[in-house]
Amino acid sequence: MQKGRPKGGKNKYWSVEEKYKIIKPILDYELSSREVTRRTGINNGMLSTWVQKYKEHGMEGLKNKTKPGNPLAKIYSKKNFKNREEELEYENMKLRIENERLKKGYLVKGDGSIVVFKK
């Protein structure tokens, strides 16, 4: 059995129902988490986290977190801005990001593709 994901592969996604089906034998004391780990190949730590979240929040606790994504993606994907407002919004977002990087001690060079940590 291969451990982890294949190199360059994507993370496995489990729905709430799949997670519940996997941890149900643990919750019902039918199988140990170690046995479920052996059968499924899922890390014991992840199973423990799922069980803990289920006990605290029920099915709601098994929901996957949504990722915020890149705020510039929707704007940057447009090569030509429709109006001056969109162009200014994009420029403002870039400056905010640069400001946050500077607060954390990063120095941005050129077009922003080179980031150096200031000591």
C-alpha cells in the first residue's frame, strides 16, 4: 500500500457522508482507529480529528473548510479592464498585498515575482 499521495497528485477529497461512513465503526466501538487506518489507508491522526470534530459538532463538524482563493484571480484574468474603476480596484489590491508583505518583513522586487525576506 502506498503512503500519502503520489508525487504531483492532488489531495483526496472526502464528502461529509464518506467521512461519517469511515468513522462510524470507531464511533460504534466496532473497530479501533488503528484497524480503520489499516483498512482505509487514512492517517490515524486524520481519523482522530474527524472523530473529535464529529463528537463536538455532529455532521456539521465533518464539512470541509472552504478556501478563500486568490482575490486577484477574478480581476487579473481580465486582460483588458472594462473601465477605470476595475483598473483602480486591481491596483489597490496589489498595493494592499505589497503593504502586508512589507509589514511581515518581505521586500518585493520588480513586478512582484521576486520576494526577499529582509533581516
